[in-house]
Amino acid sequence: MRPERIMVRRAVAVGLVAAPVAAGAAFLLGGGGTAVSALIGVAVVVANFAAHGLSLAWAAGVSITAVHAVALGGVVVRLGVIVALMFLLDRTAFFSTLAFGLTAVAGTLVLLVYEARLVQKGLGGELE
């Protein structure tokens, strides 16, 4: 299996473990709507990571120019989708922007540490 797919699978597995933990903590702090907002936050972070990894892997098979375009353009597109989703969900009665935001920030930091550890181990070095 290709390294980028392994990274995405591992991130999804961590997300599946983190989701009930985040939802449980959010439920204790704010109730059902807060728990759902935290779950959405975890799902968005994992989906963002997967989209980033898989799109870069695809671009690596095309050209270095494609890698640069996907890396720079992809950030803008993915952040735009996250912000748009947050604005759309904010119009609903159940959505907690605070729970969503805190979960998304914490999840992103955990994934960044995960990526850094993989780079330290050399995983991804064989990506060309």
C-alpha cells in the first residue's frame, strides 16, 4: 500500500477514536448540540487531512508544478469549505461554534504532531 494511503488510514483510525472522546466531553460540558458540533469538528479535520494527503499524492504523480498548485490552491479551497460549512451550520439551532472551533483546532494540532512524527521516522520520504 502506498505511504499516503497508510497515513490517511491511520488518521481516520485516530479520528474514529477521537470522535467519541470529543463528543463525550462536549456533551458533559454543553449537551447534545455541543456534542454533535464536536463530532462535526473531528469529521472536518479528518476529511481535510485525507483530502490534503490524497490530493498531494495524486499531484506527485503528475508533476512538481501540480504539487505546488495543489498544495497552495488546496489550502485555500479546503479552508473555504470549512469556513462556509461553519457559516451554514451556525444558522442551525443546535450548532455550537465554540465546540466546533475548539475541536477543529485541537484535532488539527494533533494531526500536525502526527505528521511531524511520521516525517521524523522517514515515512513519506519515498514520495517523489
